[in-house]
Amino acid sequence: MSDLTSSVFAQLDQSHIESIAQQLGIDPSQASDAVQQALPLLMGGLARNATSPQGAAALHSALERD
């Protein structure tokens, strides 16, 4: 995991993991593993999207909105 991905994962405490697990109907250890595997993919997608002006603008709008 990269430093940035590790930093993002570190922001998820046990209650976040338990909430994810409950929503997915799996146990918390499975949810934690799934998040660890998904984060690099999500971060890569965000990085690719931000390389174009339109993608960067869309990310900016999403961050302002949410």
C-alpha cells in the first residue's frame, strides 16, 4: 500500500469497518481486507480522472458537493 493509501486507510476506525461489514453482510475482517484491496484501485481511478481538466473539475465539484 502506498503512503497515501495507508493514510486514507488509517482514517477508517473500527466503527467504519463494522459499518461497511454490516452493509455488505460480511464480518469485519473481510470488510477490512476488501477495503485494503479496493483503496489502491479507487485512488488510481481518482488520479487518472484528475489528469484531465474536465476530470479534475468533476472531482472538485464532487468534493464541494459532498
